[in-house]
Amino acid sequence: MADLKGKTFCFTGKLDSMTRKEAQELVEKHGGVSKSSVVKNLTYLVSNSDKETTKIIKAKEQGTKIITEKQFLELIK
């Protein structure tokens, strides 16, 4: 089981394989923390969108790593 301890995640947009709530529960199950917005020191923003949403713009401005749902699933394997 992947260890996400000390890592924070925010999900934005539509996910393909699960709901946002299910994704948030997966993060917590693996020891991470799920956030509802892009906060300071956020580890990952998970997005399948290529649009410049408010969350994506803010994440880029503060240097948060933006990953896709597929990359998120690889992290928790």
C-alpha cells in the first residue's frame, strides 16, 4: 500500500474512474490529507482538464505539482 503521509491533494474537475469523494477517501486511506481548495504547501492538484481553471492557475502560481488522475492512481498503487 502506498504511503501518502505528509502529502496533500486537491481534486478539480471530473474524474474518469471515481467520484471526487471516493478519490478523497483513497488519499485518506493511504495516510494523506485531502483539501477542497488549492492551499499553501499543497503537494498535488489532480486534474484531467487542460483548461486554465482558477485552481490550476493558483496551483501553477504557487508551484504545486499538477498531475492527472492516471498519475494519481499510479501514486497509490
